[in-house]
Amino acid sequence: MKTIGFRTLSHAAILALLFSAGARAEEKASGSVSEQELQAKLSYCQTCHGVSAQGFRGSAPMPRLAGQQPEYIENQLKAFIERRRTNPVMNNVAHVLSPAMVAALAAHFNSFDPPPLGGAPKDLVPMGKKIFEEGIPSAEVPPCASCHGEDAKGNGAFPRLAGQLNDYIIRKITNWNKERGLDPSKPDTSAMMEPFTHKLTPEQLAAVAAYVSYLK
Ligand code: HEC
Ligand code: HEC
């Protein structure tokens, strides 16, 4: 690549200012990360998370990141770095990322919009919809929609569940206490799910996971 001189850079900066508000926001989020570094990292992420970060079924289900809330992604990358959340693969992937790269990556997946990967048992969908919208009052499970949104698209620290791989969801809720909120001195957003993760029966969990996995 040709070396970019200081003069050219400031020229580029002025051009960026004259450009759209969207482009300015992107530049700010990237911080000290160049577009080239970001694109290289994004392709690396997609080797596991699938084309357009749609999710991928490999040796383990690789979660969909497409359309995910930037704040949630940033929280999770930080949790992997600080080992509040454990996963051997992602602990290794995340700990080399600079804070600027974490922010830039987190901002990027939100604009991807591939269709859901699918593959969940369809007969469970109606039961899952009911649990998602109404919860399971007899078991003190609150409606998922009350936090994740009516359309399961999430908001801020509340993750999008729409289009997420059902097998990934089942594993995460089953193993919640063993994988998240692992530093008692640093309580985090995982505490909001914890009280009821063990209250769903395997069938109820499979149902709600199937329902959200088909949402666009
Ligand atoms: C070698 C495979 C691999 C690579 C490369 C990889 N990931 Fe992951 N990622 C995983 C797996 C597996 C999980 C599921 C972890 C779990 O089960 O808790 C995951 C989970 C995540 C999560 C949590 C998602 C959620 O819904 O909670 C985020 C965020 C994430 N990865 C971001 C990234 C980013 C950003 C990159 C690129 C810098 C990346 N990953 C590269 C395998 C990979
Ligand atoms: C009180 C608010 C609240 C309710 C109710 C709630 N969630 Fe969550 N959920 C959260 C928060 C916050 C997170 C992010 C946790 C973190 O940061 O580790 C989350 C995370 C998740 C995750 C992990 C997503 C991922 O990509 O790894 C799944 C799966 C999930 N919720 C499913 C459900 C289901 C199913 C229900 C209904 C039975 C439900 N949630 C109800 C707040 C809630």
C-alpha cells in the first residue's frame, strides 16, 4: 500500500467532514482503526460466524452476529477479554483486540441483514411464541418480549434474539451460570437473565429457541 502523507490525511479528514453524517459516525467509532484493518478483522470473524455473520453450524453452533445490538456485542467482547464470560475460542479471539477495534467491530454487525439460518423444529414454534410473549407465570419466567422487544430485535444491552441459532440459544441458557457473570466482584448485565435460566423445562427452552430462530 502507498504511504499516506500527513497532507493527504488531513485532506481526507476534511472530505470525511463534508461527507454524510453516517460516514462521520463510522469514522468516530473506528477510532485509531483503519478501514483496512477493520475489513481484515471482519473477514476473520466471518470464517467462524458465517457469511454476513449469519451464524454457522460447525463443531459448535457459532452464533449469528448480524443485526446484533452494538452495545451488546461490545459488552460481550469485553466480558470475554476480562473472563467474566468464558469460551475457550472467544477468550483467545477477543484478548488481542484493542478497545478501538472492539468498538469498531461492535458497530459493524448491526447493518448486516442475511436471512435466518433456520433448521429448528417447526412444530415447537407456536408454544415458543406463547412463552416469548407471555412468559411462564407458574414457573416465574417473565415474558422474553419484555426485555428483548416484541420483535426480538433487542435494544442496547438487551441482545437481538431474532434469527439466532436455536441450538446456540439452548446451550447458552442451559450453561448460563457456568459461562457468564464469572467475576463476582464485577457484576454485569448477565445477572438479568440468571434468575430464571434454570426454570424452563428442556421442551419449553427448545420451543422458545425455535420460535425466535425463525424471526427476521
Ligand atoms: C475460531 C472461531 C471464531 C472466530 C474466528 C470468531 N468467533 Fe466469535 N464466537 C465463536 C464461538 C464458538 C462463539 C460462541 C461462544 C459461546 O458459546 O459462548 C462465539 C461468540 C461470539 C460472540 C458472542 C455472541 C453472543 O450472541 O453472545 C461475539 C460478540 C463474537 N463471537 C464476536 C466475534 C468477533 C467480533 C470476531 C472477530 C474478531 C469473532 N467473534 C471471531 C467462534 C469464533
Ligand atoms: C429482565 C430482562 C430479561 C428478560 C425477561 C429476558 N432476558 Fe434474555 N437477556 C437479557 C439481558 C440483559 C441479556 C444479556 C446478558 C449479558 O449481557 O450477558 C440477555 C441475554 C439472553 C440470551 C443470550 C443471547 C446470546 O446471544 O448469547 C438469550 C439466549 C436470552 N437472553 C434469551 C431469553 C429468553 C428465551 C427469555 C424469555 C424466557 C429471556 N431471554 C428473557 C435480559 C432479559
